[in-house]
Amino acid sequence: MPKILKEPLIHFLGGALLVFGFFWATGTNRDPADYTISVDQSNIDRLRAGWIQNFRRPPTQQELDALIDQEITEEIYYREALRLGLDRNDAVIRRRMFTKMRFLNNQDAAANEPTDAELQQWMDQNQGKYSLSASYDLEQVYLGQGGAASETEIVKLLQDLNSGAVEASDISKPISLPKNLIGADTANIARQFGEQFSIDLDQLETGQWVGPVSSGFGQHLIKITSKTPGKPAALDDVRQAVTNDWRAAQTAQQEETALEQYRSQYDVRVAGRE
Amino acid sequence: MRKALLIAACSAALAISGCKYVGDDPNGSGSSLENTEFPEQVFWGDTHLHTDNSVDAFGFGNRLNAEQALRFARGEEVTATKGAKAKLSRPLDFLVIADHSDAMGATKAIKDAPRIALLGNEFLLRWHDMLNESDEGALQVTAELIDGAAKGTLPEELTDPADQAERTKDLWEAHGETVDEYNDPGKFTAFMGYEFTPMPGGDNLHRVVMFRDGAEKTTQVLPYSSQGFAGNPEKLWEHMAAYEKDTGGQMLAMPHNSNVSNGRMFEMQKYDGSPIDKAYAETRAKYEPVVEVTQIKGDSEAHPFLSPNDEFAGFGDAGWDHCNLSCTGDTKPEDYAGSYAREALKRGLELMQTVGANPFKFGMIGSTDSHTSLATADEDNFFGKHSQNELNREDRAMQPQNLGTREGRFGWHYLSSGYAAAWATSNSREAIFDAFQRREVYATTGPRMTVRFFGGFEFAEGDTADLVKAGYAKGVPMGGDLSGGNGEAPKFLISAMMDPESAGLDRVQVVKGWVDASGKSQEKVYNVSWSNADDRNIGADGKLTPVPNTVDLAKGTWDKDSGAPELVTFWQDPEFDAAQHAFYYVRVLEIPTPTWPVYDAIKFGITLADDVIRIQQERAYSSPIWYTPKA
């Protein structure tokens, strides 16, 4: 076989010749496929489902027939309009096509469930964002509002607490706050005692009674019995947040990449722009 | 061929996105969420937030969508429409995005629509041009929209149910997907919801609708529009019943802004003017277990006209109590009774006696009704009612808010209020929705006070030592019912703890309503616990010595050690009659603090007009506990 017959271009030209030959021979430039409208079962099911969604009941046969006829009428007008080129220079259609195209580009990112490996990689790249805050085991004594206990009284109380001369439960003023916190993270503590209090804990010595530490309620003495420093979160701790962020980032990136790919094929010139 | 491929790919993609829920755990991660035995923690949320899908929010310029609203609510920083960085001081635990069902997404659609598509429609074309032209133009469109909705003169394109269904369907499904993605049981609960927005003649009959379910069920219906029925709420309840029957899901509705309803929200007749009957009362109580009593557009708990002996009844009434929502109808004195929640609770007791059921048996919450996608209710971090008066608009407090014909309303009339507190057994859709359903919820005007309220016949004074345990073991929590008791007066355990990021407490009050022997409802406010009890007494006039005002207006501060960190008390009704229907709810007042315009004045160096309210006492309203005489 001559080498030229293996050239794809020749196949293409040959095919084109056949098509032209057909239209020449039949005396029309009409592609019969363009004039076939088939409403198959899946189309009918879609129409029926749409009706049920709107009216909360299935359509009667008569209503269904009317829906199908409407669908056919629309399709005919749609195709005739395309033949007349009515889709050109129409900003609605242009915008709709733009939206569809962008939707297609984003769909990969949006539809796929990310694998754990992908999420883990995303977390590694955004480490600061997903750290678990420090958590504490601590005891607290509530002294009352600021000024309720003098400085000398506080020094004495701390000594007595640390020497075991008094029990925390005996000197704490009544308030509906937990006297013991076990494994409480910073957010949880901030929620109950206020944000500044949770921040101030970080500076405290552990293992003995210290203070006073201020909260919105007043003053507290604190004994941190155990502190687990903050650390990067494990995926399972923050899965939902990571998935949301990953998806948002994928969508944005995919869109950018897709546009970049298309754009590189275009020679764009703007008057007045170098 | 290429075209065919594209279409095939498009349909496939659509199919995938449409089928996303199949086989999915509708609750999200499938993590093992544990419910506590009784509600140990109070969860904070906003049930009434508008995003760019709301026809007016978009018109006001809001360009933040549902995803950004959810991110903000769960504590992340976002950039507000007008460019200011926005972050909550503390995250919220739950959020209901409640965009208007009427014309959902419509302004966005009109603005984005190509001009050519609107050429045949002068009305919409004008709006399109105004929306694209400038902020002022967009505001004017929004004003016309609200006005048109009030007068029933909106163009058919915006009100036709079929058109609307078409437009809403895609939007609602996409919204469901976003909300499901952000629902994170145990950490942050994202609810599906919308706002049903009828306002016949400008009288506000709005309800926020909230679903217990995820998108799998909620997208089987569309947000119910008020246009077809001119806003008869009975039609909404029918729709809710049909949804529950068809899907096995659950919905509830929360009336709000009764303060601008000119007496229609809690009127003593049905929407069509016929008398209230037992079936109506039962249906209403079933589908509307909670009312939103405080929000940006004023406070609806009480009014001085109705409660002349309550010196705190006027909170958040200024600017809102002289005309209805659109200010197309003046408020007459006889309208007040149907506009405020306390009076409605009283009317409910009267109806209980006359028709045998109470249509106004509701709990109370606060929410923002913010149209900025930002659920803010802190005075020093208030992002305003809509995007034209966000935090960085210097003169917003003094700007007239003459939307439509809202004469005499100014920026400063807006309250930086409120939030909803729910005593739930976990932070999940099911647990929080169920807390709303049993009315174990309360309202605050922004600060996150912790309020417990239990009623029963078995309590003793010493029970305050372990109030929660005794409360659940021997009584009912807020929202509950009491009956029986052998004629003895009911007893109550009450605790209120300040918000550690806000101010100390002035006092705790019990508001009692009852029906007297003549069948007429009465009310009385009791001061039951207060700060500085040594220096403050109840005088001969029954009034408690006011708490000192420590506000420094130049700095926006107050004495952090003034007021009580916590008030705990046991209280028994001293004027009880076992034969009379009654309700009791708790009102907690903070010490005086500055209002948001004060922070604006400090920040921007502007001068406020003399009539601007600069100092207020923020507050919490518990849901009531009802007493019913033995049959």
C-alpha cells in the first residue's frame, strides 16, 4: 500500500469527499439526522419528574402528552433558530454558553470526592490553618469580681493552696463555671471564660496554683495539672473543613487552568493595550 | 460531533451533581455524634440571615453568597461587600440562611440579564439599568421592590409562580448542596431554610421557615412563595404539612417583626377575618412553636403603651412603632396589642379559655435579619442591616432609611441584635431543631448570657445549689408546661450568667401573664434577683433602684466590675390562683452599655444627633413556662 494512503489527512479528505458526494448526488444539503427528533423514554421520564417536583403528583396522560408536544415544538424552533444564526450576537446565549463552559470545567473538582491522600496533601500545604489548639487539664478558684480579693490576700491564698493548707473547693466563690476542666481546648475555654483568659493560660506555669488570671467574670486562681501543646490536626479531626476548603481551592484552580489553556490558543489584541 | 460530545458531557455532569445525595450519609461525615442525656450546653446561632440570593439584599449591593455566609458564621474572616474585613469575636454554633422565597434570586437575575433580553419589557429594563448604574440606583430598585410587594404591584415576571419555580429550582438545589457541605455535626450546624415574606398593605406577616432535614428532602419542595395567596399563613402551614407527609421530614416557622405588622401578626381573628377556632389554634401552635422577638429592625417583646408599669418595655421600639414595615400605614393605639409578643402570649391564654387551644403558645429567640451575609449582633462589630450601611460607612447612624416610604426611620434605629440560644443535646440539626420544637430556646439582643429557667411544684430553696440537675429531675425547663400542683403556687429555679465578653448583670425579672376571673388577661413584672443587693431595694412603687450607669461615652467602655457575674435564685409566685391560666418568662438585663452608634462616633469622629440612643441595657428573654389549671 502506498504510504500516502496511511496519512490521516487523506482519510479526512476522503471522508469529506464522500459527504459532499452524497449531498451532490441527493441534490440537497440536508443532513437527515438534523431533521430527526426522537423523544426517548429517558426524556419522557425527565419531563414527568419535573412535573412531579412542581405539582407534587404525577401528570395525567393528557398533561404528559402536552409536555411532550411542547418539548417537540421547542426543539423545532430551537433548531430553526440555529439555522438562521439567531444564536450569534445574542448576549443571553453568549452568557449561558459561558456559564455552561465554566460549569464543565469546574465539574471535575466539584463532583469527585477527594481521596484522603489528596486531603492530607492539602493539609500539609496549609499547615497553619488546621492546627489543634492546646488543651488543658486544670482547676480554677473563682475569687469574685476585680477588687474582691486584695493582693496580699491573693498571695496568702496561693501559698495556702500550694501547701495544701486550704482546699480549692472551700475558698472558691459560687458561680456556675466548672471547677475542673479535663482536656479542654482553647476554643472551649474561650467559650466559657472569654478569649483573653484562654490566651493568658498559655503563659502560666503548670503544676502549681498561680494567678490571679482575669476573665470577664472577675479573677481566678489556676492550677494547670496537664497541658497538651497545640499541634497540627489529624485529617479526621477537621475533615469537613478541609474538604470544603479543598473543594473551593480546586474549583478556583481548575477554572484558572482551563482559562489559561484556552487563552493560550488565542491571539488577543486590544486597541491601546500593548 | 463535538457539539454532541459537549451536550453528553454536560448532561452527565448534571446527572452527577443531581445524584450527589444517593447513598450519601445525609448528616455529613458519619462521625459518631453523641447526644447528652439532657441539654448540658447552650448553642448560639442566627436563624435569619440573608445572602445575595435575597431579592432585596442583592439590590442593596450584597455580593456575598451562602458559602461566605457559612464561613463567616463558623468563625472565619471574610471580606464584606464594601471591603471591610469581617470576623466574629466568637464563632456561632448554627446558622439558618433564610433568603426571601418571593422572587428568590430575581434581582441578581435582572442585573445579570443581558440588556437585549429585557428590551421588550420597559419595567424590568429600567430596573436592569438602575441596578447596573450605581449603588443609588440599586437602592431605588430595592425600595420599589419592597413597595411593590407591599402594594401588590410587582411585575408578573417576578410573581408568576411558574416563572419563579423555574428560576428557583436550580438555585435551591445548588444551595442545598452548599449547606450540606458545611453542616458539620458536633461542630457547626448549617440549616436549610427560607423566609416567607407576605406583607399585605405593608403589614409585616413574615415568617422564617427552618427545616430539620438535609438537601435530600428539602429539595423535593421549593421555597414557598407568598404571592399566590397574598400571604395567608394557613396556606404556609398546609404546605408544611404536605412536606412532612411526603418526605417524612420536619419544618417549623417563626414569625418575626410583629412590631411592624400594625397589629396583624397576633390578631384575634384568622387572616380572612373569621373567628379563631380550635383547629386553627392547634395548627398554628404546632407549626409556629417559636417567635423571633428581637432583631435589627427593632424589638417586639413589649411596648410601653401596653405595659405602662414596665419601665424597660420600650427597648428597641424607637423608630419602629409609628407605622408598619413599608410605612404605608400608620400604627394606631389599638394596633399595638397584635404587634408585641408579651401581649400575644396573654391573648393566647384568653383564647385557651374561649376556644380550648392556644394559638400563641410560642418560645422566643432573637436573630439578626442581616442582609449582608454577616450574622453580627455585637455593638462594637456591627455590620449593619444591609450592604449600604456596613461597618465602614461613616455616617450610617445618621442616614435616613427612607426605603419605600419609611418616613422618620434613621440608621441608628437599627439594633445590633440578636441571637438565638438553644438548649440542645448536641450541636446537630436534629438536636437543635428539636430544642426549637419543644421551645427550650431563648432570645438575646446580642450578648451571650447563659440563662436557665425551670418550673415545678417540688422545688426547694436549696435546689439552686445544683440547679440543672434538680431542674430536670423535678420540673420542666423553659418552653414547658405545668399543671396540677394541688393548688400550691409553682416554684422556679432561675440562673443567669453574664457573657464573659460583655457586661455584668443588672437584674433578673419574671414576667407573669394570667387571665383573671373576668376572662381578661393581666401582666406583672417581678424583680427576683439583682446585683448589689445590699444597696438596692424595691421601693413603695414596686420599682427596684436603678443600677448605676458607668458608661464612658468618649471611650465606649463601662466598669467591668459593675453588675453581677451571675444571678441565681429560687422564686415562688406570690400571687398565684390555681384556677387561672398563666405563663411565666424570665427577662435578664445587663448593666448599661454603649449602643453601636457610639462606637461609630468614636471611630470616625462624627457627631450624633441629640435623639440618638447612646446607652442601653441589653437583655435576654427566656421562653415561657405555662401553667394550666386542672380540668
